[in-house]
Amino acid sequence: MKSLLSILSLSAGLLILPISSIAQEDTGNSGSGSDEVVPQWQKDFEVLGSAKQKAYREHLREAGRLFNQKRIIEALNELGDAQSVFPNEPSALNLVGACHVEFRSFAKARDAFEQALKLQSDHLEGVEILSGEARARRIKPVLNILFNLVEMDFVTKQWADCAARIESLLPDMEPSELTMIRLLEFKYLLCKLKLGAIEEARTLAKKYDYLDDYPYYYYAQAALAYHDNDETEAERWRGTAKRVFRRPSTLAAWEDTMIEFGFVKSFYGGAP
């Protein structure tokens, strides 16, 4: 089932990801087998009636369009209309959370993401006894919600919780999501710095080298230099990253992460 919304890249170092939703056009069963689960909200949506399903999808699609145009208040209004048709659906809650992130209303954002996770909790029941493709199929619908909660821990400086979530999440990330994996690994390193595990952070910084296709190596070295109060060396590493990865969009999430963490001043004149 294709996701209704594209990846949403937000300010403050956040990458809030949409989740797959039955509230999109029906494309048939996404899988089969004894490990497949159907949450109650999905059963409720399937018996909602075609007219209401269509209205809901249209509201949700319009909310996504408005969000991508940074028309956040209008997006929230559209989401309200969607939820008046069908109140408990994870994709809408995920987007509600993303809207609150734009306003840096992180408590409201976390609440929305946690509601979305609760609706998808059937996917996590018994997942610990699964492995391989069966585990991957079961946990896939909740991976992006779990990622969003990592982001909430990071921006609210819940370093121990953030590190624990990342440790739990990384083994289940799809290998094709290397961009996200590297960014999570970098945030894990930053958490270790805040938790006083300095030598562990230094070891993590050596995990990849300059031959890696992602900015981790350069930003890990920059983070350690900032931690060691060597701003000149840190700026040198960030400058090298900008020469190697010439598209600003490639480094945007990494730069925003450094700003959110407090190593780099924001465009508006100070670290958060």
C-alpha cells in the first residue's frame, strides 16, 4: 500500500515520516500469512461506507498538500474535518503530530504520535518471537511512528529515552533506508555525549570513514570537536562535508540536528 504523503522534512532537525494507511485508495491485501494482523481501526474503516471513505481520503490528501505548502493552520483545519468523518486513524494522527512539530508544540506532537502507536499496537504484540521477513512485515506499519517518537525524545532532550529507542529501532530499519539509519546512528552518538559516555561516542565516530556514502563520518568528527571545545576543527569538518556533499538538501537534516543539539547556532541567532 503506497503512502499518501511524501516524506515530510521539517524544521528543527526533524524528519517526520508518514505512515501507511488503509485510509488511502484500496490496493488489496498488503500481505498474507499467519503473522498478518488487522488492527481494530482498520476494520472500522473498512465498514465505514464508500462515501465516507472517499470524503475522508480527500480531506487527508488535502491536509497533506497544505502541510507541504507550510499552510499549517489550514492543514489542521482539514485534519479536523477528516477526523469528524473518522476519528481514529494513524495517518491523520501522524500528520497532526507533524503540524504541532512545526509550532514546536512537542507535547501535543508526542501525544498525537503516541495515539497513532496505540492504534497500531496489535502489530507489536508477539513481535519479539518473530524474526526475518515475518518480523519485518509485522513491524513495518509502526516503524515510522517509532522514528517520530525518537525525534520527540531528541528535541525534548530526553537523552536516555532517545538512546534506548534508537537501540530498539535500528535493527528493524529496512536496509534501503540507509539515509535514515545513518542519521539515527548520529543522533545515538550525540545522546551518548550528553549521557557522559564519551569514549563510547568516540568509538561510534569511527564506525564509518570518508568512503561511506553518507555524511555521518564528517558530522561525527565535527560533533566530537565541538564537544572538545575545538570550534575551528569542528567548522573544518562541517566545511569538508559541504564540499563532499554539494547539495544543501543532503546536509539539511544533519545541520538541523547540530542546531537542535546546541552545537551550531541557528539562522535566527542562537541554539535552541
